[in-house]
Amino acid sequence: MHDLLKEMGQQIVRHECPQEPGRRSRLFHHEDVFHVLKNNTGTDAIEGIVLQDLPHMKKIRSLNAEAFSKMRELRLLKISVLLQMETKK
């Protein structure tokens, strides 16, 4: 049930502004976050960003950090990365 509520909430937020993720209150999907940071389209509307378990986190290094300056209402920034340890042979 919890997953269904979470998914429903995320869909509601996506409908706030379907064409421009930078005008939504929360960003959950990595494509939306990358779009906002790459194109510098963050706005005061963004209150939370969550990036979880992304296998391609290297993309973040090439994104525009200036986009955060437009997110004056940002209260939550959660980035979690799954690290893989190399084993010695």
C-alpha cells in the first residue's frame, strides 16, 4: 500500500507542470532532475529533490550547479548512491 501512495503522490506532482519539471514542487525521477540541472531551469517552486540508487551518477559532474541558485525554496536534497566494492583476487 505504501508504494501505491508514493507512486500516486509522484504522479500528482508530475501533473503540476508536465512539460517543465523545473516548475514542479518535487523532483523524483532522475530524467527530470538532470533536465533541470543541465538546462538551468530550476525555480522557486522546487522544494525537494530525491535521487536514489542511480547507476549512472557520473552524469551529475557535468551538470550546471548554478541551477540551485534559483531554487530558493529548496528544503530537501537527498542523493543516495549504491557503491560497489571491488574484490581482490
